[in-house]
Amino acid sequence: MEFLYEYGLFFAKAITFVIAVIAIIAAIAGAAHKQKHKKGELDITDLSEQFDDVEHHMTEHLLSKEEFKQHEKELKKQQKLQDKADKNSEKETPHRLFVVDFKGSIDAREVNSLREEISAILAVANKDDEVFVRLESGGGMVHGYGLASSQLDRVRQQGIPLTASVDKVAASGGYMMACVADKIISAPFAILGSIGVIAQIPNFNKLLKKSNIEFEQLTAGEYKRTLTMFGENTDKGREKFVEELEETHLLFKEFVSEHRPSLDIAKVATGEHWFGLKAKELGLVDDIQTSDDYLLQASKERKVIAIKYEVKKGLAEKFGKAASISVENVVNKLWQNNRIFPS
């Protein structure tokens, strides 16, 4: 029995050692894999070609075989005439419309992909082209959306026309991005505006005191920390915090005014939001139109190309992102139900 006991103990130790070695190897391999795929890839989609394919597919199903055959024959004839005319006139390559999508989270982490997409477009675009941003965001952290706005401003700095499209929502930080564009279009019931700043912080100081728990926080600088979660907040700290919010709001208003000088900023920078139709009356948007209509019309005259930058993620990252998105969706739903849009 003693032999079996010692053998079992040895076997358990051996198994533990093997598992530990496998875990270490897996961790190293995982780190190497993540490093290998750290760099993302540009996904380039010809939307003009997709629109043509859809039209062709629909026409094929709606017409009889004889009618469709005649239709195809007529199209080929027109294409030959067009090709001949283009050759004789030495027609230039059609101007391009570059499409990027920005569906912003609270921390605007999507700016990492946006900066790559904008850089790729600027490498080949000229002033005859156009950049079209399908924008969806209820806002978030000031510095994140400030950087995202700056990325869009790079397009305008190069003299390339920039159009922002809002099908659902561009509020607070989202509108900060939209206002950079030369032109803003919006769906009739899209939500826009919320030019304001909000900050919320819970305080557990009374609960800690009730539980006889002391909290110490040491700082150098009178306003290194104004409000805290665990310490006892003071009126002086609150006043300073509100002052900082007002300064941020002022910067926000100046930014919007700079890019849309025709706006009555005092009227629209109250933190309120409006639906597309009312937003047009106020001057927050230029036209009422969905992104689908705009792109379909543009494809008749321009080559429409969608640009998307993606970084390949490992299994652990995918699970983590899924969990993060689930939590964020709950928070966003609560915000929308309470009409809260942070900057």
C-alpha cells in the first residue's frame, strides 16, 4: 500500500509538472501569435461593383429569359459605345468616393482603426475625390473623441471634400466628429447634438466610515484630486470640478463654432439633442438623407470604395471583446433610455 501511495504521489507531481510546462509553452505561443498579428490589414471593397451586382441580380429575376437576354445585349452595346467614346476623348479615370465606418464606443478605441484608414486614403486621394464617413456614436471620453475628430480633420487639411452621414446617432463626442465635415447628412429620426459635458462619480466615504474603515489619499498639488470615490469630498473640490467641466464645455463650443460658424451656438450648446428634421432647422445638419441613398447616387458618377482596417484577434481577445461589448450595450441602452450622452 505504501508503494502505491508513493507512486500515486509521484504520478500526481509528474502530471502537475507536465501541465505547468504546457501552460508556459501555451502562454509563450500565445504571446508570439499576438505579436505576429499585431499589425492589421486593410480590407478594400468595391461598393460600386456590389451595387451593379445587386441591380443585375434583381433584373435577372424580374425579367423573362427573353427580356433579360435583350437587356444584356443592349447593355453590352451601350458599354461598347461608351468605351469607344472614352477612348476618343481620352476620358480621365472616374473620381472616387472613399467610405469609412466609425461606430464609436465610450473610450473611442475605434480611433486606432480610423487613423490607419485615413492614412491609407490620404496616400492615394486627391482633391477631386471625396471621403464619406458613416458615423454612429453617442459620445464618450473627451480625449478619445478629440483625437477621432482630429483624424477626420486631416482630410480637410488636405483639401479633400469630407461628408459625414448619421443614420442613427451622432451626439456629444459623436457630433464633435461630425461637425468637422464639409457636409453633414442625417436620417430623419437620427439623434444629433448633445453639445454638453457630463461627469458622474459615486462616493463611498459614508459607507466606509460606517464600517470603521479609514481611507487615506496623499497628493502634492492643491487640485491634484478634486473629487474622489472613497475620500470625503469638499465644496471647494466640487467647485473646482465644475470649473473644469465648464472649461471643457467652452472648448467644445468653440470647436463646433469654428467648424460650423453659421450655428447659433448659444441655442444648440445646451446639452439637448434633436432628431434629424429639427437638427436641420437648427443648422446642425445640411441635408436629410440616408447613407444608402447618398452612396447609390454617388455610384452613378463615382467609383465607391469602402476602406476598413482590421487587426486579427486571438480567441481570448474575441471572448474579452464580446464580454466588453455586452456590458457596453447595457450601459448604452441605459443612457438612451435616460437620454444621457456624455462628452
